[in-house]
Amino acid sequence: MMATFLEAPNDSTLRGYLSLEAEAIPAQVRMQFAENLSQAKAASETVTTRFFDWAWPDEFDDSRIATIALWVRAMTAFQGAVILVERGLVAEAQVLIRTGAECLFFSGALFREPGLLASMHANDERHRRTQANAIVRDGRLLARISERNAEFLHQLAAAPDGGISTLTAERAAHVAGMDDLYQFAFRGYSFTAGHATLRSLEFVTIEDGDNSGIVFGPTFAHVGQTLDTAATFFQAADALLQSLISGWGG
């Protein structure tokens, strides 16, 4: 059963998420889901305060820099997800949580096994080669770029893979000790929001008898659950941060 903020799913006064009427949505979410929102923001405040109170070590190698940068990306995504939920953009919030989860997995994996940075470089190179191959095989795309750039892409496409295995999100989650979060949110939100699945359409449809239809605007669908998931990941980020502090000092 889907629910919508308005009595009719196609109410003409609410035109998408950029309408003036949509500005009232955050206040409604804060009122109806006050407890879920409070818990998520409190969890965020706890870990954010710990991060800014941390006296960092004097020196960082490349692996540690990547570990912290990925952690910050994760936190940014989780906080961004809360903002999106307040706007009624729940599916988009789940996609952002999924992105943050991936960053957290890789951050945790690098903390436990710094040598995996080489595999992350291999990941980047593989994606660059894949894109370069796609462009050099398509004459329409090649026609849009300069001769110099085309030559660079040909060289990139022909470059050897280096023989270093890449690092998947699933393996990173396992190394980081976050297998449960991988199955719970990363894989789950891939299905419910991250890809063009039939399940993902529940965020833009409503089935309520005569009030059924397409919703182009905010809904209540899974607001509380998504905020609770954000809180779970704030707590996971805090646990990892405490490990960084105790392991690295500072």
C-alpha cells in the first residue's frame, strides 16, 4: 500500500519536486517521522563530532589518505540521504545510502589491508579502459573529440591490464567485516531503488482504489525505514572511525 502527501496522486498543485508547493514537504516529514529523523541526526552528530575532535596523526601515506577520503565520502552520502528523505525523495535517498555504503566498505577494507590500494587503482584503470574502448569503437563519438584526445584514447584502450586483480564491493565489505550491511542495504537498495527494476516503481505509483495512479512528487513510501537505515550506517561509520583512531593514534 502506497501513501502520498496529497489526497490525489496527480494533484495539479504539486508539480514534481521543484514546485513552490513542494517546499512544505520537509515540515511534514519532520512532524510525521520526528522520531526516525531525530535518531538519524543524533547518530550523525555523534560521529561527526568524533571526527572533528580527532587529532590526526602527523603523517599519512596514500592508503590512509584514501581510507579517510572514502570515509568522508560515505558520511557525505549518508547525510545527503537524510536531506533527500526530508524532501520526499526517498528512492534517491536509498541510492545515495547505497553509494555511501560502498565507500564505507572500501574505506574499511583499506584500513584492514592497506595493500588493497593497488587493487583500487586497478579498478580505476579497468573502468577507464572500458570507456576508452567503447569510444574508439564508435565513430560518432570519435568525431566529437580532437585528434589528440582520440590518439590518447586509442593508447589507453590498448594498454595492458597490469595483472592486478580488481576489488569488488562485495569483497571490500567482507574484508571490512561488513558482510551484513552489504546484503542488507547495498544489495537490497540496488534492487529497490538503484536500478530500473519493477520493484523500484513503487516510489512513483500509488495503489489505493479510486486514488490509484502515478505520483510525480513526494510520497511517504519507506520514509521511516530509510531514515533508520541511514542511522545504522552512521553507527557503522562511527565504529570504523573509532577503529581508525585507535589503530592510527593521533
